Amino acid sequence: MMRYTWKRILTGIVSLFLLATVTFFLVRLIPGSPFQRGGVSEQVVEAVEEEYGLNDPLIEQYLSYMGNLLKGDLGISYQDPGTSVEEIIGRAAPLTVSLGLSALIVSVIVGTGCGVFYAASEKRAVKKVIGSLGMLAAGIPGFAAAILLLMVFSVKLKWFPSSGLFSFSHYILPVTALSLYPTAVITRMTGHALDEEMAKDYVLFARAKGLKKSRIIFTHALKNAWFPVLNYIGPASAFLLTGSFAIESVFTIPGLGREFVMSIANRDYTLILGLTVFMGTVVILLNLLTDLLGAWLDPSVRRAYRKK
Amino acid sequence: MRKENRISSKKRKGYRDEKAALIILLIWIFLAVCVPLFGPYSPTEQNAEIRNQPMSLIHFFGTDEFGRDNFTRVWYGAGISLVIGVGSSLINGMIGILYGAVAGYRGKRIDMILMRAADVIAAIPSILYVILITLVMGPGIKSMIFGICIAGWIDMARVVRGEMIRLKETDFAAAAKIDGISGIRILFRHLLPNALGMIVVNFLFLIPQAIFTEAFLSFLGVGLSAPTASLGTLIQEGRDRMILYPCELLAPLITLCVLLVVFHILAMAMERRGGQTD
């Protein structure tokens, strides 16, 4: 078990290093200068580039960036001198995190609920309806759902506000759009895993003993069927973070995704670099955490490693 | 007996969904190929006299602010989505099959090194790469496909590796080895064809993923840009005018959703069937 843990942590560290390195060089490869725009003379551009150290040898820039990164210093925004990238992240991240976390909670609860309902129901119609809805939710992209929700519920019906993230009612539409896909995935996972669990001998035994079906599902079967969902939380968080780019753009929420899209439009290299590294790091760490948690909790994984 | 009946009727019903999905997909491909090629309008030609027309029999989805026929533009965009989806999935599939086959068949250290490298790449959210690559290479179909192919092959590699590990322990693989057949020949002639089911399932999941990625990025304004208008670009353009001209937004949006859902249904159906025949 320790070996697995160390191996996994090592992979995580290599991923982080690769992320920072590749992103750094890719951003330097983007053609054009961040300071080039109409009305600015060559000399000024060169002077500013000199000031920011953009004319130093690339390897020197890289080393100093990595050194600063280890200290948690992501540099200063090119378009908004005076604000550091950390400040922008500090301002934008709470919005994205609260949006993503709400979507995660909603999709875990609704997804598990629908999965249990799917497995417990003996009516074909129920299975068919949940299956078809899941298929739709998995197929329709989040940004398309967001636009449709916006059109119907805030433009036409005016039930919910269309922009910002200030009160509970602001959360409903974006969270719904964002959580559609993970909800569908979790529903399918718990549904199928529960179906398999319910066919096992220990469930038959529990039934023979006279336990109620709900009791069997919630105290026995669900515990075993839920491990894949735990492992899915890592990839789901990656999906929610990148998915929120579009959702934030549709609902004009000034979170990380919107900052990222704007930094691309503005060619703000330090901000692109900083946000990519920050978001990548968050996803890598969450993946690591859920993988380790899953491995520690899931007895079958533990056993597989003990044998080796 | 009763249970058997229920399963077989369920199967028949399942096939009906698949057939419907397949027919819709074929119609979509047909329209995406034929409307821009043989239709009366060009997706890019502008005509100031017929700007912002509503839906009619001449222009099924109306016209946009430059007088371009939306029906033609939508199917042209669907064609681009399909090209990117199928093209990048073919490349991803080939890389993934080779990578996974080598890792699974050789095993031991090579397997360990290759799969750790794949884990490292897979841990980083791939959309971030795709965005950076379109920035470096400039927007366009090529850079989009290249970006999608950087991390898109990993799932396929994992699946093929698993199949190889399972298949190389089988009797027929051992028999081929005793016969003195070379490793490469065993791999390509005997093992890979047996993994074909899983490969096709995975391939079918790759296509909607790639189409989604392209539409998502074009929607954000970092993917394709005018005049190569994909469905994502059209949705992005239509969004600014959705209150006045909802059709301009809804037509590409619904076309895209149907395309993605249909691919999902087919992929899921193949996955179920793959599980049954195993």
C-alpha cells in the first residue's frame, strides 16, 4: 500500500513539473508580443520587453520562473500592471470554486439518487426514462444547456437572473447546466454497479434473512457500489473546472474561466501561464487525493497490492 | 423462461434505438456533405440584399447579418465538426492502439515506463493544452486536431493494453508462439483482431469527445474562427443576437446536440453488445 501511495505521489509531482514546464515554453512560443498593438512604437515595445526580462535567454527566464513558482509567486499581469496574478486568482477563484463545488454536490446527490432508483425499480418504464434522460444529459454539452436555460428561464420567463453570482437564485441555472454531465455519469455508474451488486450472493442472503430492499441497498450494496464514484470525483473536478469556462462566459460570472478566456483575448502571457499552472495544479492534486482516498478505502484495491 | 423472454424483448427494443440513432447519423452526414456541395447557396458568400431574413421555404433557417444562408452554414459547420471528430479520432486511435499494444504485449519495464508516462500526461486537463496549442499554431482545423491528439489517445492505449495483457495469456497466443511466429506478427495478426470490439467501442466514444472539444473551444472564441465556421463558431455568433434572431442560435445548437447524443447512443449500444458477446 505504501508503495502505491509513493508511486502515485511521484507521478503527481512529475505531472506538476511537466505542466509548469510545457506551459511555460508553449506560452513563450505564442507568436507576437503581448505589448504589440496599434499606436505603440517598436522602441516602446522593446523597452517594456526589456523591463519584464523577455529578452533574457529563455533558459534563464525559465529558471527564474520556476524559482518564483516554488515560492508561490506567479508574476504580474501584463495588461494590468500593479496587480499580481495571485491577486487575480484570489479574486476569481472563490466564485469558480463555489460554482464547481455546488455542481459537484448536486451531481453526487442527484446522480446517486437516480442510480439507486434505477437499480431498485423493477418497472421497465422507470429504467427506460432514467436511461434516456441520462443519455441526453451525457450528450448535450454544458454550454449548449446553459444557453438554452438562459433563453427559456431568464430571457423568456424571467424566473432567474441572467448574470452574476450574488444570491441563491443566481446559482440555480449555472449549477444545473454545469452538473448535467457529471450527474449522468454518476447515475450510470451507481446504477450499473448496484445492478451488479444486487445479483451477488450476500444480497440474496440478506433478502432471505428478510431484510427490506431499501435497507439492503443503503447499508450494504451502496457501500460497495460507490467506489467507482469516489474515483470519478477527480476527473469530475477537472471537467467542472474547464466546463465552467463556458458557463461563466454565458452567465457573465467573473470567475477563473472568464479571466482565462479574457487573458487569452488580451494576450496577457503571465496571466495565461499563471492560470493554466494554477488550474492544472488544482486538478492534479484533486486527482491524486481521490485516487489515494479510493485506494485506502476500497478493500479490493488494498488486497491487490498486498499480494504483490 | 419468462426471464429469457424479457431479455430478448429488451434486446429488440435496444436495437430499435440504435437503428434510429444510426439513421439520424446517416441523415446528418448526408446533409453535411450534400448541402454545401450541391446546395444553391455558398456558406461564405455575402449578399447584402437578403440580410437577417426569417425562416422561409427559400432559406430554411433564415439568413444572417451578412445575408448568408443559415441552412448552408449550419451543415457546412456540421461537416467541419465531423471532419475534426473523425480525423482526430482516427489519429488518436492509431497512436493509442500502437502504444497500448506495445505496452501490454512487451510487459514488465517497458509497460511500466509507458503507462507511467501516459498517467503523467493524463493527469493534466487536456483542454488547457488544446487552448495553448491553438494559440501557438494559430486557429484552424489542423491545430485543433493536433491539440486534441496530444492527450486523446490515452484512453485507447489503456483499453488496448488491458486487452493485450488478457489475450497474450490465451492458448492460441501460446500456440502461435510455439509455432515460431514472430512477436510482431502475433500482435497484429492474432491479438489485435481479437481486441477489435473494444477498439471500436472506444473509437466511437472518441468521436463525440473530439466534436465536443472543438465546439467548446470555438464557442469560447479560441478554436476555429471565421471564415471556417464550425457549429461552435455559429453558436458563439448567434449568442450575441439570440433575443432578436433566436433561430440563428438554435439551429446550430440543436444540430450539434443531436449529433453528440446520436454518437453517444451508438457508442453505448456498442459497449453493451461488446459486453454481451464477451
